[in-house]
Amino acid sequence: MTTSPAVRPSIRPRVMTVYGTRPEAIKMAPVITALARDARFESVTVLTGQHREMLDQVNRVFGIVPDHNLDIFSPGAPLAQIAARVLERLDPVLASERPAAVIVHGDTTTALAAALAAFYRQIPVVHLEAGLRTDSLFTPFPEEANRRLITRVASLHLAPTASNRANLLAEAVPGESIALTGNTVIDALLFAAARPTPFTDPALADAAEQVEAGARRLLLVTLHRRENWGESMQAVSRGLARLARTFPDLLILLPLHPNPVVRESLLPQLEGLDNVVVTAPVPYGEFARLLALSTVILTDSGGIQEEAPSLGKPVLVLRENTERPEAVQAGTARLIGTDEARVVEEVTTLLTDDAAYARMAQAVNPYGDGHAADRCVAAVAHLLGRGERPADFAPSP
């Protein structure tokens, strides 16, 4: 565990941000940046290290230098061990820094454990990206349970959308503790898209060159969720193989999660296909470029359902339900599950039917306008008695 050598006294209230995975880093970065430039607060940044390399490269994109690193990473660590390590290692940092509030993001094990650690010390918990729900406690697992549990200990709920706020109100969360902010993922994406990043992997550079020249269409695929491990991933992989053979001009790009279970499920069906490119996880700045270059996106990720609509990219979601129904309702995303035939059918429709493609690509993005982080910081200021309550986010019609 590494931390700052000393804790400086401060007359400004400290606001601590705690995160440990790449998705958290992407969505927390705009808030950390906004806190750092706000003279009312002192920002304290804590990494848990639930992910390692993927987390570090996001911090580099946004110029974030953490104040503390709990360094909990252990390959293949079970969820209970991750939670226990965060609780054990974060507590002394809370004791020394004495923050006025602790911000956690979303639904990871880091977020739940950090929220509990702050709650145990009676420090107000601020939940960034609050109020997302599915209709099942076990899908996605363990994320759905994590976010519901965080709600119970949070003092301030930063809800990205009106439906997220409605979910919280339905669970008897007081309305005055909810701020409607938009999603900070849009702030992060707009920041990264304005600073094009060269590809470090030659395979990605070559793929981008072909797409930009009009020689290829790009199908970007991300797949990693626990509930899809095994047969579901194998079915998707078989569908990708069929698409690769049917559309020789289609370049299928698969940045592969490092988990060996994911690799063993996906790779065997894709061997020997020249238009399938498998890479390591892609740094965030480069991934933003890939999103912009894509024709269609196939994913079980939550964040991509929010990012892609900002770039006019149709998203086919490899899940049976989603905690982000706004994208489905707006028409920018479609739930298709993991059935092989359905995957082939849905991608084929978007590649061959211009009208169907346009309906998804031109739908309104319900998630953000690039100013969510400012609303989040204003809401924290109001919680701590340092400012007015921010106006609600309202998506453009």
C-alpha cells in the first residue's frame, strides 16, 4: 500500500474520491478535474487498484496524480477479498485525511466497500451515477446488488437521468438528497475526442487506416460480464465468426478482457479469420477514437451504451436487461441477448438496411451535455453548505 508521506492541514473541506477500475476512472476523472479547480475544496484522490494497468492509463489521459494508492490488486482475487482489502486499507486513510465527504462511483466492489468504510466513520457518502436499476438483483452480478446497497448508506445521490431519479424516489430516497446531473461519461468522452490519440498497437493503426479510407466497415465488440461467461460468450463468438464470413469488408475488432475465462470462451471460434482482429484492452484515448470510427457497436458494457449515442453509433447490447433503459427508449440501443442467430440477424440488419441504421444513429442522446461534472460539484457544495443547489440536467429534444 502506498500513500502520501504526510497529510497537510487544511481549512477547506476535503472531498475524497475513491475508485479502482477503468470505468470508474473514466467517469470520476471529470469530477476530480472540476474539484481541483474549485477553490472551495481540497481534492483528495484515492485509488484502490482493483484494476492496475487499465486504471493507470486513464489517469494519464486526464493528468490525474493520485494522493493515495491502496494497491489491493491480486490476479483472480474473489469479490470478498477485494471488498475486505478495500475496507481494511481505506480506513486509516479516512482517519488521517478526515474528508468532509467521500465520492464513490457506480456499482463496483471498490465503490461498495469504500462507501461502507466512509459510512462506518460517519462521513457523508456521495454516490456518483446513482439510481440505475434492473429488475433482477443478480443481473448484472454483482453490480446490481452493489449499487442498491450503496444507495442505503449515501447522503447525496447524483442521478444521471430522470428515470434514475424516479428509481430512487420509488425506494423512498428523499428527493432533496437527489441531484439530476447527466452522466460524466459524456464529459470524459468529449474531452478525449477533442484530443485525438495515435494508436500504439500497429494492428489498431492499420485497422483505423482501412476504415478511414473507406475500405472497411468496423464492428467494435466488447464482452466481459460475469453473467455472460461460458456458453453465452461462445454463442456470441460463433455469431461473430458467421458475420466475418458473410461480410468480408467488415472488420471485427475485439479488444479482449484479460480474464482467462473470457479468452477461453471467445477465441476458439474466431481462429483463422482474417477480418477479425483481437487486441489487448485499448487505452481510453484510443478507444474513444475507435468508437468514433465504428459502424456498429456490439457490447455488454454499461458505459458504452451511454458513450456511443454521443457519436451517433448504434449499440446492440448483449444482455437480457439493462440498467440504462433510456438508450433503449430513445432508440440508440437495442437489447438483443446472446443468442447466436439473433446476434447475426441484428448486425446484418444494421449493415444492410440504411433506414434501420439511420433510425438508431440519429436518435437523441439522453445521457449528457458535457457539463455533468460541474453539476456534481455544485451538488456536493450544496451538501456541505458551500453553494446553491444546481439546476437539473435536461437532455435536448
